[in-house]
Amino acid sequence: MAMIEIGGQLFPDDCPEKCPGRIMGYGQGDLCHRCPIFNCTGVFRLLPPEHYRPEWAEAWKKWFDTGMEGLPELYFEVEK
């Protein structure tokens, strides 16, 4: 599996097999629609990896690395 830098963090270029998003579905606002892997990889990527929010990339990286329990903590406004 190849790795890709998204928002300053390294992610696999494909969805992890045990990601709960795989069984949740793909409706508007679902988990996958915020995911850096979903948004920044593949043929139909929605934005370039360097444009993904770094603070979200960090939150997703932590979530993936700690077992994908609950939901990643994503904030809509940058904390100052």
C-alpha cells in the first residue's frame, strides 16, 4: 500500500479495511466526505492533498492510528 502526504500527515492511498465509514454509506455529510483519503486520493479526488486542512489531517491521523473508535474531532473554525 502506498502512502500519500495529505495536509502534512502521511496516509495510505486507500481506505483502511476496518474503517467504520466503509459500512456507514456515502450520503452527504457522512464520515467519508470529511476523510482526507476519500477527498485527496484516487481518480476523482475532490481537492489536492496540499489543500486539505492540516488540523483535520492531524485529527484523522490520530483517529486512524488509535483504532478508529468513535469519531475524529473535527472543528469547523481554526482554534486560536
